[in-house]
Amino acid sequence: MTRDGHAVPAGRIKILEASHPEPDLRSISAAREIMAAEQGLKDDDLVIALMSGGGSALMTMPTGNMSLADKQAVNRELLASDATIERWRRLNRLFELT
């Protein structure tokens, strides 16, 4: 996962792009694709995942009655508030599966 315009050829590794810092429909698609990919794994399969800043925008899966528009509004409010990364993480855990 990377933000728009930052994908590079990576051989057999699939690179997905989505919006950052505000999630978009591709962010939900990416989260669904990654969740679906893990369904076929066996106990002896090895998965290496590298997560860095921006994961909550690049891969988002709002829960309950929260829509993508709601998630985008929360992101805009957090950006405007200069919230710390710890606050972002706490709120994301409340609103997302990812």
C-alpha cells in the first residue's frame, strides 16, 4: 500500500495505491483485498507486512453504521485539530476493523 503516485515496480509484489491523508473507496477496496488474501493462508505460510505512517487512510474498513463519508469527516477533524498520532490510533481502533 502506498499513496497516489508512489507505487514502483516490485516484481511479484502487488502494490496498491489509495488516497492519503483522507481515505477513499480504494482504501476500502485495499482493506478488503488484504483481508481476502489472508483467507487462503495455511499454518506454515509466511506473511511479511510492512506498515508505516498512513495505514489508517490507505486501508480503511469502517465498522457498524459508520460510512466512508463519516470516516473522511473524522479524518478532516483530526487533521484540523493537530491531534497526536496516539489519538489517531485510539480513534481508529474504535471506528475500524483495520
